Amino acid sequence: MTEIGYDIYGDKFPEMKKVLQNLETHISSIRDTLTDENGMDPIEHFLARIKSDESMREKCRRLIYCMEEV
């Protein structure tokens, strides 16, 4: 079962969410360690997302169009 707007990923969507969550956790841990060691936060901001169906389809169309021009 996928969330609305994420059907393009099929059965891989839950796995993608887990990977993204693991990356966010790992980056947060590194950020905390460096902040403790240096007294300053080395990361100004961090954003992560899985593209929606519409956004991913548009990107694929754009990339395929660009590849056809080459």
C-alpha cells in the first residue's frame, strides 16, 4: 500500500521511506556529534523528500527530452 501521490514507486515506496529515515537519523547523529565537539552546528539546514508522482514524472519527461536532444 502506498500513500496517495506516490504510486510511481510501486512496492519500493516503503523501503524508500525507511532509507530516507535512516539517512536523516544518521545525519542528525553526525550533526549532534560535531556540535558537541566544536560547540557550533555545522549544518545550516537539511531537507529531504521523496518526489511526488507528478514531480517525478515531470523530471523523467524533462530528462528524456534532454537526452533526445543530445
